[in-house]
Amino acid sequence: MHRHRELCERAVDPLEIAAGLEAHGVTDRTAARFRHRDVFSLAEEMYARVPRDAEPAPQPVAAGPRAEGGAWAVLALLPGTLCAATVVGLRLTEGRPRLAVAAAGALAVAIGLRAALGRGPLHAPSHHTTGATRAWTCWLLAYALLGDGLLSAGLEGGPDGPWPLATAPVLALALACAPAAWCARLFAVRARRRLTASRGLEEFAASAKPLLLGTFVLFLCSLGALLALCAALLDESADYPGAGTLGALLLLARLLTARGFTHAPAVVLGVAAAAEATALAAVFAGRLPGCSYLATPVDTVVGAWGPGAVPTLVCGAAALSLLIHTTRTLTRASAHALPPGPP
């Protein structure tokens, strides 16, 4: 109690103490040394034994996701709506007006995305999101829009002019902001309930893992449906593997960042962006005299599976590594004792 007195004094309930103890490495086995069956029981005694001048009133932030307003649900629709308007504008314009529409649309979608992530279950405090993480995310989305066309043109000796844009996958990813926010809220609410009902750290982890995986699969199904819809409306390729793996990667990175786990998402996003940039650079560097071997690996992959194989392999490997990390991190009680910040 002396070692964790500050934690006990500021806690609003025993759950916060249990989560804090877990974050400091206290396990159920450690609690048994103090003659308690688990960390939750130990936390209840510590909460009861710490003197307080007055019982603190429950704070809105401690109530979990239920304390959030409904504005985030509307804001989650903003990126998709603005992106759809931009795609319509691109289809109706040519020449310089088309470039102006593209620039204005990209800026509007970026602002809409910032507003959507500024509230609700995907909100992360500004100090949790670094400039590097934003830059890697922007690069991955830009590659989804331009990368496959540029890669194909580079391998064919171009580009000699504008290359085609993959608008359907990007539109689907923008529209997927809404199901991503709803799935994140579902996971947060259900995990909080299971934390309240659990009587041990291992018990909570065992119940939280299938909940996390189920929520993840639900988002992928929603993204797949949006990809099919956008591809049908725009008469383009849906690019299920590339856009699906990118959407999975971005969701997992945001779930971790919103809970304060920022290192792994920043590293994984950076590695994925660097891998895609390296593939493009290798193709154009292969044109230099005596350097044709640099483009051979990319040429082989594209020749076997098409240009979409590059982002699929890169984002798929990154999403898989982040999924393994997420199932270890977001199934701990300390990740759900309190929400990441105000809505």
C-alpha cells in the first residue's frame, strides 16, 4: 500500500487499482502472497483501507464509453461523405478544374478525418499521435490511390502521362471510418462490462480475446461490403486484398493509439510505408545503367500476382504483426480501466 499509495488515493473504484497493479507487473500469483485469491480482491482491500476525506463523486470519464455523446457517430460519417463528393467532382471535371477538385477534396477529407478521430471511441489525445504516425498513414493512403498505377507504369517504361487512380478502394476506406468507430465502441463497452464481471486477470484476458477478434472480423466484413459497393458504383476493381489489409492495419493501429500504446503502431506503420516506398524506388532505380537487378524482385512479384501484390504483402504482414501485439495488449485489464480520454 505504501508503494502504490498514490494510485489508491486517486482511484475512483477498485477496478482502477487492479488495472494499475497489473500495469506494474502484479499478477494473481503475486496477490496470493498477500493472502488474496486474485488481483481484484487485493485491489478491493487496498481501496477500502486507504483513508479519504470524502468519497469522490464518479467522474464522467470513469464511466467508460457510455459517457460519450452521440456527436461522434455523425462525425464518423464525415470522411466518407466528403470523399464521395470529391469522387463525383473528379468524374464531372477535366483538365485544370479536375486538379483543383482533387486538391480541395484531399484537403476536405483530411479535415473531415481529423474531426472524426477527434471524438468518440477512436479519439486519442494529441500527444499520443506523433507527426511521424500521421505521415506514414498519409503515405499508405496515397499509395492506395496512386501506387499501383505508378508501379505498373514504371515497370512498363513510363509514366508517359497521368496514370489511373484507384478511387474505389480509397472511397471504401473513407466510408469505413464509420464502422471502425462503431466497432471500436462495441469493443470498449463490452470489454468494460467483462472487466467489471471478471474476478481475475486471466479470466478477463480469456474473455476479451474472442471479443477483440470478433470485433476485428466484423469490421473486415463491413469493409468488404463497402469495397464491393464502391467497385460496383464506380466500375473499378475492388482490390479486396490490398484495401482489406490496409484497412485492418489502420484500425489496429488506431485502437492501440487511442489506448495510449503508441510505439508499436508508429514502428509498424513506418516499416510498411518504407517498404512500399522502397518498391517504387527500386523500379525506377533499375533503369540506371547496370542496375536492372534492383527491379527484379518487384518485377517478379508483379508479374506473378499483379501490382496489387506489393501493398497486399506489405500491409498484410504489418497487420498480422500488429494483430498479434493487439491481442496481447488490449486483453489486459489495464487497457480498459479508464477510457483513453474525453470524448
